[in-house]
Amino acid sequence: MEVEQVMKGLMEKHSGEPEFLQAVKEVLESIKEVYNQHPEFEKAGLIERLIEPERIYMFRVPWTDDNGKVHVNTGYRVQFNSAIGPYKGGLRFHPSVNLSIMKFLGFEQTFKNALTTLPMGGGKGGSDFSIRGRSDAEVMRFCQAFMQELYHHIGPDEDIPAGDIGVGAREVGYLFGEYKKLTHQFQGVMTGKGLEWGGSILRPEATGFGALYFVNQMLKTRNIDIKGKTVAISGFGNVAWGAAKKATQLGAKVITISGPDGYIYDPDGICGEKNDYMLDLRSSGEDICSPYAEKFTGSKFFEGRKPWEQKADIYLTCATQNELNGKDAEKILANKPLCVAEVSNMGCTAEATEKFVDAKQLFAPGKAVNAGGVATSGLEMTQNSIRLHWSAEEVDEKLHYIMHSIHEQCVKYGKQSNGYINYVKGANIAGFMKVANAMMAEGIV
């Protein structure tokens, strides 16, 4: 396989999809040596099939606001790869949503899900709808309109959506309620459900919790204790909330959160009541973090800036894709951090990732670090299938095991002769080999 040749062909077909092209190139660069050791992959056209979604659904979503005005948004569901299980991946409601982002997320999800050890394929969906400034009734009507089209294409053994940016417990509830009304069936077709109606305990915290379990494993490879370390986090949604909560439990101190408006620096640490307040910020629908500084004395708000300029021991992207660029990476590296990890999907630009790896920085990609969220969604699916509800201890034990297994796979394929662990390469190869072997076994389909 010649990566440049593959990418040239892909760019000619999908030139307006930069996020998707970025995600594909990162994976192909990582796996090319292993791929070229398997001529049977080339004969079967494996790469050509792997980089194209199995199917894509695009549809209009008409809905009415509280004033009676009709709005039309675009809905998406990208069913990328089902080689190892039914499609699994979240729904994102955000103005930035487009086909490129949906495809990049579905592609990433394919390998992330493979790493979890659970039988789940890769998919992603969403809409360019924004919950900001919308009433509860408007959000409900939009979710119902969205599901009226989506329900044709999903099912507990076909495609199981979940939440993502802009889709929390409220939105999952409205989506599931409409699905149930349309199908007359109570199925585990959505994950992230409420505990009273089929949800799994720890699911809201799972992405952040799993990320810190993984980061802790990374630090242990260099005999570093996370206790007493400072952590700079971006975002203030469920992912950042869970990461901040678990980092505090492990003895670290979280000093930043951020939003589209800027970032908060709190040298006293974001824990307890402050951590709980992050949920209030999220549920407000305003998508700003500045009110934190008004509520908690001793903290400071930096308008229009990123948290990466603050000195910390550990840096975690917890907001969105490509939020940390090359210049940000240089600032971080100048602070000589112990660890950097993507908790958001593809949180670093290709340039930033390259800088971290070239500097032999302890660094890991989102498809490994944030897999705890979808892993716990997989555990929710299992509980739905067997009609049982596990305790927090049982779920947390399984989450620990899964994140430990993912770390082991990354080390297996990413450890270099000089001892440096290239987690980017390790995660990509581990996920790829599982999906590739399944695709080969199932024939040309």
C-alpha cells in the first residue's frame, strides 16, 4: 500500500471533507508496515473497502419552534463498518455537524470499538441543530422529528446510537420515547438511557472515568504517581466533568475547564461543588463557561483563549476535534508535561500529534483514551439483552478491565526498540488488525 496514492484517490472523491481525510491518513500511516506484510489484504481490496462507509443516510428534519416558525435541519447516520458487530456510535447535535465530521467520527469509531474487546461495529450520526437558546419543548420536537426518519435504519442488532455533543440524557430520552412510540417495542436501541428505563449506572461518567484509568496506566509505564499532579482540561460537558471528577478521586488537581468563550483557571482545584456546577453549565444550553468565574472567587476567566497556555503536569482535550493545534502543542511541550492525552475524538490536529510523537512525549489518541464511554454503552447493551441491571462496582470493574486491555494492546503494537510507546501507532494497528481479520473472514461484502 502506498499511502500517498490511496490518499490522492480519496481526496479526488472527497476533497471537501478535511476531517475525514485527516482521520484516514493518520490510520494509514500507522498501519502501512503491518498492512504490507499481508499481501492477502491487498488482493482483497481491504483498504479500499475499509475507508468507505458501508452506507450513509442523509435526511431533512423539519420542526416547529415555540412561535410556530418551521425550521429545517439536516440529519445524518453514517454506518461505517459492521465487520465485528452492529453499528455503534453517538449522535451529535451541533451547528458544526457536516458529512465530513460524521464520516471521520464513524471511521474513528470503527477502530475505537474494536479496541474495547466488545462486538461492536462503527457508526456515527447527528444533525446541525443547536440546542443553544432552545426551549425544552423545542428540543423535544426536534428529537421526535429526527427519530421519525432515523428509526427506519436502527435496531438493537443493527445500529445502536448513543449521545455525544449536544445529546445528553434529556435528548436520549426524547429520542428513545419517539422510537418506542413508532415501533411499539421497548428495545435497547439507544444507550445513555436513564437508570429507571434501561440505562447503565456510570454511563454519564464513563468516558471521563475511562480516560483517567488509561492515563494512569500510561503514567505507570514511567513509574509516575498521578497523586498531587495538576491537570489542564478543556471543555465543561459530560466528558470534562467525568474526567475532572475521576482525576480528583485519584488525587490530582484539575485547574482548568473551557468553552467556546474562553477558559477558566482555578488554582484551588475544580472539585466538589465546582465539579457539580459543570453540570449546571452544561444543562443551561448557553455553551459558555464564564459564569464559573462569577460564582467561584479565586478563579479567573480568560476570554477567547485556550487552557493549553497554563502550566500543568497533565493535559487532556475534552471538548471537540482539532481543538489543540501545532502552536498549542509547542506551548505544552515548553512546559515539559508528564502526559498529554486526547479525551475528545481527534482532539489534536495532525501537526500537533506529530510534534508530540517526535518529541517522544507520553501521548495517546482519543480512539484509545476515550473508549470507556462506548465500552460502557456496550455494557448497557449487554444488560438490556439479558434484562439485568449491574451495580456500580460491577460496571466499574468491567470498565477497569476494558481500559487495561486497551492499554495492553497499544503497548503490544506501539512499543519501539528505544522503549518509547507510540500509542497512536499502537492503537491504530490493534484496532485495524481486529477489523481486517473479520473483514477477510466474511468475504468481499
